[in-house]
Amino acid sequence: MSTSTTPTYYSFKPLNVGRFIIWSLFALMLAVAPLVFKSSLALTMLSQIGYLAIICLSYNMLLGQGGMLSFGHAVYVGLGSFIAVHAMNLATKGAIPVPLVAIPIVGGIGGMFFAALFGFVTTRKSGTTFAMITLGIGELVASMALMFPGFFGGEGGITTNRVYGSKFFGMDFGPQIEVYYLIAVYCFICTGLMYAFTGTPLGRILNAVRDNPERVEFIGYNTQRVRYFAFIIAGFFAGIGGGLAAINFEIVNAMDSLSGLRSGGYLLFTFLGGAIFFFGPIIGAVLLVLASILLSELSKAWLLYLGLVFLFMVMYAPGGIASLIMMNLRVAKYGMLRRLWTAYLALAGTALVAVLGAAAIVEMIYHIQLNSALGPVVPFLGAKLDTTGINSWAGAIFVFLTGLGLFEVTRRQFKREWEQTQEDIERAIKRQEAL
């Protein structure tokens, strides 16, 4: 009897050096950031950016990858926070053996549970109907918070203490720097897992459901089931972000964490960062912290400025900041970015003049409405504006109109140069294809 053996061949995919470098730089940035920005305020901001990046990425799993516009994502973040804070209190009493490093996982399981519960209803519809259902469930859960004070803690919320149990590699997570590194580790791992999800069969078919649900149904997939599974996974990562927030602040308040305003914030900043690119929500998380901490301290009109930025981004850059970065990287790839530097500087300079004039007008109006008892003088960027004098108003209006007019002139010139650059890039691509 003769036996024939077939040779075994092994194939290996080439190492993606660029991807390895990017992820290494991301990990290095997370590790080095608190060593560069050493103040307590900077450390607090970095911690918030860490868990908000997870939350915004989980929201983008619905919006960017699945085309599901949700107005209630804060429900799963907030409920994950409450599950986490109750688990911490039970662990402090010795009722459950859960170390602090595992609390975010507990929050993730809580978020996943409620996403499976509510998602069974919401994902039966898509489009506008889905958005309205998520809005209704979000308001329902937020209004129920005062009905169950034992779980939600009433208006005061639930407090906890993150320092309990034995130390983890010598850390008790009392100092903020130790909490930051815990958040950073979860941020890196969760970001990697959510990026890996984009390449899975479920992630790919989720993109197809977003782009052409009818065709997906035609080839035999249940689009509702695809949306439902993605909704559950997004709820899991949202709960992890909520658990990290509970550890960071040691208090969870229903009126803040479950409100529609919080869901709207996740939507707004995920869009500003760039929902069509994976790294866009990370940019959005940075912007969210900068706006809520720094911008809110600089001006009482910060929500007005934020709304105007959102309006202009929708009109002129619907792909968010990430799309602007990728478009310019494409130009730089073909060595044509240097021809746009002059136009960019002109745009930035004229826009800055217009923004300064508009901001002066807004600050004076807000001062008259809210702080008139403090006197007529408004401090503005080292200068003093007199709301009762014609010179301040006339000067602010003149600066605004001048900047706006110059910006429009430079914008038209930039548009012509940009279109010419894109045509040159297309010709370069065609020449490469011909070769």
C-alpha cells in the first residue's frame, strides 16, 4: 500500500510596518503624556480624554460604521457607571471579590446588558425612526432616575471610594497619576479591539448595512440582527468608558451622566472629530475635554461658539477634522502641499481677524445681559471694552467686517488653488496607472 503525501505550504502576510509604527506611537503618547504635562489640571484632562475616547469610539461604531444615529448613547455609559460604582461599594464591604482594575469590565457588562435589552427594541427600525426611539428611551431612563433613588442615588448620586482591597503591583489608585495609567491601558486595549472589530465579518457587513441595506437583505443577511449585535458591542465599550469615569470621579450623578445633553455631546464631538474615519472620535474626545474645561472657563458664551463651529463644519467640512487631515496628507503625498502654504496662512490670518471681531461683539452682548452689575468694562484678551462707548462697538464691528471681507477674498483664491491641485493629483495618478 502506497501513501501519497502532499507538500504543505505556508504563506505569510507582509508585516504592516506603518500600522505597527502608528500603534507604537499611540502607546508611547499615552505613556509619556503625563510626564510632559505635569500639572494637576493637565492630568485631570488627560484622564478624561482617555475614557471619552473609548466612549466616542463606541458611539462611532453606531454612527460611522453602522449609520445608526443614536440620541441615547449616554444611557449605556451612565448605566455602566452606576453598575460600576455599586460594584465598587460592594467590593469595599467585601461582598464581592472584584479588584478595582476589573471594575471597568463590570461596567462594560452592565452597559452590554442594557444595550441588549433596549437594543432589541431600537434596532428593529433604522434611519430617523431608530433615532427617535433612542431619544425616547434616553429620556425615559433619565426620567426614571428619580423614581429609583436606591439605585440612582436621587439628585445627589452615588459616591464611592476607589482605594480598597490589596494593592495592584504596588498601586492603590489613590493618586491621580495611577488612575490615569489605568485609564490609559484600557484606552489602548479598547481602541485596539474596536479597530480589530472593523476588520471582522460582522464589522464588514455592518458597513454594508449602512451603505445598502436592501442588497444585504437580498444576499441573505438579517440587517436587524447585524445592527443588534453591533449595538450590544457598542454598549459594552460604552459601559467600560462609564466604569472608568466612575473610578476617576468617585461619584455618579444621574442628571449628568444619563441626560440627553450628554448624548448630544457624544454625537456632536464624534461628528466634529470625523465619524467617517476610525481615529476621528479620538480627536473629538480631545475637543470635548478642551471645550468643556478650557473654553467654558474662558467665556460664558462657549456654547454659542461651539454651535457656530459645528454649523461651519457641517457646511464646509462634513467629514470632520479627520477628513481635513486626510485630504492634506493626500496632497502632501504627491508633494504639492507647499504650494498651498501661502493660501493657508492667508485663510488663517483673515479668519482670525473676523473671529476676534465677532468674539468682541459677543462678549460685550453677554456682559450687558449677564454681568451688567459689574460695570460697563469687559476684559477681552488683555484689552478693555467699554459696552457704553461707541468706539468699542464700532471698532469690533469694523474688525469683524474687515476680516470677513478679506476671508471671502482669500477663500475664493484658495478654492481655485485647491481645485488646481486636485486636478494635478488626478493627472499624476493617471500617469502612475499608465506606467
